[in-house]
Amino acid sequence: MIRLLIVDDQRLVRAGLRMLCESTQDLEVVGEASNGVEAIRLAAELSPDLILMDLRMPGLDGIEATRQILSSRPGAKVLVLTTFDDDEHLYPALAAGAVGFLVKDTAPADLLSAIRRVVDGDMLFSPALLRRLVDRALEAGRQDAEDTGTGTAALTAREREVLALVGEGLSNQEIADRVHLGVTTVKTHIANLMDKTGCDNRVRLAVYWHKRG
């Protein structure tokens, strides 16, 4: 059972998300918060597997709430669910530590899939969002992911194949289906890639691939 904390200042939105999530057998909503302060308190009290986080809320906003939650609970996972699909909101949310970013008009089935993917270890971005992140990193001349670890020549053929699919924005399951491997094996390859390249998340792996692949 995946335990969820819903954070949104609109009661109807929280109620809708609760109904959607609890219509499945593997998701349980353990709490709701209407602002960032409540989110921090409930995250500490309830230890949810995943926090669905709105960004614009009265008082403490979702970005600062995410930052404070993850500073005290580094293993927590925050999936941003917001109305605003723009760089002004995307990059601060990721800098705060969010592992995914969805807009509120996402199809219900896609949201449920996203929750499971994030809990399963994916960072969740559409290919278009990932491309924006990669472009921004390349334009900024970031060197932290590219200049640490090894070059792609030192990777195995399978690792290079998996790395290219991470660079396309595919999920663990999608990669497994593409290369005909189990999801657990794909996770092992990605862990090895992070270890060899010095990249600590999938976005940096994607940047690494587009820079060196």
C-alpha cells in the first residue's frame, strides 16, 4: 500500500484527489494539508511514501515546504501537482528536491501511474519537460554532471543503451519493455550508471547523455 499526503489549498481539489487515489487498491491517503506549514507537520507525523504538493498556497508555499520537508527527511518523495507549467515554477521546485512535476489537467490514469512510478524510483517528467531541463543545463554550461565519473566509452554496451533511453525520458518500465529486461535489472543498470558517471539523479544522467552520447 502506497501512503499519500495531499497538499493543496483548495478543498475540492483535495477531495477529488482523495477520491481518485482511494478508488484503487494500492493507494491510501493518510492526510491532507491546506498549506506548507501543515504539510511540514503532517509529513513528520505521518511519514507518507509520497507527497502530492501544490505550489501556490497562502503562507508558506509548496517550494519552501518541499525544501524544509526534504531537509529533515531526505528520503521523502515529493511530486508537484500544479496549474503552472512554466520555468518559473518548474526549476525552483526541482531545486527544492521534487522528483516529478505534473500539471493539474493530467489525465487521472496518468496521475495514478505517475504516483506508482515515483514511488518505484523514477523521476517523473514528460519528454518535453526533460528536454527543457537538459537544454537549460547545457545552456548554463553546467559541469557537475558531465565532468565527474567516466566517459561513455567506459560503460558497457547495455549501460549505454539504458543511458540513451533515460535521456529520452523513458520510465524504468518503458526501458525494461524496450530492451527486454526486468525492471529490477533496469534499476541495477541505472544505479551503476549513477555510480560510474557521478550523476545523482535521472535529470543529470539525461544531461550527461546529451553532452557525451
